[in-house]
Amino acid sequence: MKPTPVPLAEVRRRSIKSRAFHSVRAGQIEFVKVNTDAWRWRDIYRWLLGLRWPQFAVFVGTLYIALNLLFAALYGGHWFFDCFFFSVQTLATVGYGHMYPQTLYGHIVTTIEIMSGIFLLAVMTGLIFVRFSRPSARVVFSNSIVIAPLNGKPTLMVRVGNENQHSMVEAEFRIMFSRDEPLLEGGDFRYFYVLKLHFDRLTVFPAALTLRHTIDETSPLFGATPESLESSRVLLIVSVVGIDPVIAAAVQTQKDYSWRDVRFGERFAEMYTEDGGGRLTVDYGRLHETEQVEVAIRGNGRDESSSDK
């Protein structure tokens, strides 16, 4: 069913009242989940892996400084900076010997800090290793989806490019189409369709290609117009799944397009140049470029001459 608009203040009130909520962003849409299961400690691991490298570095630096400030305060009895740098040496198990504990309390605190340092080092080493070893899809999608005639038939097209320095293998492609459709009982319901592509998998995906879906009588896009796409709140999700041959691990990425990103009567500009000898130059700077075609797609599914022909 079509979601009922709720004021932002009401969303916040419900979130505070439930005390169990979090947000998840999927492309252009953000989902705020309320009254979900309680937060779990193991979620920290996923959260840390999901951080970007600058965010991860800030988190590690903040945690490191905070721990040293805490233990410096626990030591006390000396100049604070001496305690802070003694904590740095102890946490790293360096132990320069300039200061050392002389009481049972000091030995207990340093023991706890050394154990904390070993634990922190092990955890951070594991996190950094996982972040470095995790393969990245490095697949770029065109900024828009175009609909134009191809071989005399209206066709939806989206371009994807592999930016890795090696080919992706066993690549699979999918375009999911969703829209609101009226019900006999009244109201709307969200329907999802998997668009049939000219090809949906490749043994080797070295550079860039265009995914194509023919809009015929069996297509949910048959007879579509910019107005109909807007009224039904159309959303298209393009996904690529493949295997990184260097690390031998699966990679996945996707991009979603709203009805605003669909351009009628345009096609993608050529980005391949043949140099001879079986060599092709691929200009990724033209991956997003589109150009007008001589025939525009009309809502009745037939081709008609455009006004600028």
C-alpha cells in the first residue's frame, strides 16, 4: 500500500517513545525502523566495517585518546601530561622506564591497561585486515536510464562500467522495476518486477556495457510516459554481482533510479574506439553522456518522428 505521509516531528516522537529504532538508507530512500529488536553488541562489528576510512580513522584516534585520558586520570598524583604519556607507553606495552608503578593500586591499574592495550591491538588489527582484504566491486553506473528505439523497438537502457584493473568473472546483472498500482478494493499497492534483459550474465566483464530491456506488450513499462512514471512513483534498481578473480571472492553493488532519472528519446553516446589489432579504447568520461535520437518513444508504444528531425 502507498505509505501515509507522517510529519517528521511525529516520526521522532514515535522513535523516542519506542526506544528501539534505527535508520537504514537504501539508495535514495531512508527507512526508519521503530519497535525493532534491541541493539546487540555484535552490531558494532558491522557498524565499524561499514564506516568509510576517514570515519574509521577518526573513531580509532578518538578511542585511543579517550582510553589514555581515562587511565591518566586514574593514575593521578603526578603532572597530568606525565600520566598521559605514561599511559600511552603502558597501553602500547612499550615501557620506557621513566615512570613505573610503586603501589598495589598502580600495579592493578597498569595491569588492566596492558590487558586493554593487547585487546585493543588485536581487535583493531583484525578490523584493519578485514577492511583491506574485503574486495570492492568498483562498478560505476550511468547517471540516468534512457528509453529509445533499438532495432525498431522501444528499449530501456542503462550503462555499467567495471573500473577495476582486471575483469570481473561470472557477472550477473538484474534490473528490478517497482511502481504503485491501483487495487480493485481501492488504494494502491507496491508491485515489483524483474525486467527481462537481452543478456543477464557474462563469463567475463572487462570494461563497460549497456543493459537493455525491450519494452513490448509483456513488459510492465509498455505504454509508459514520463507522467505515468511520476504518478506511479516508479523506482528501478540495477544490481551487479560477480567474482573478483584476484581475491576469489564475490562482490556486489547496486544503484537505484527514480522516475526523475529516466530520459525518453535519448541514447548513450559511443564510448568505444577501435585502435586496430584487436585493441579497443574505452573512454569512461563518456559513460554518462547521452544524445538525442531521431525517433521519440510515445505513450502508446509506437515510434513517431520527433519535432527536431
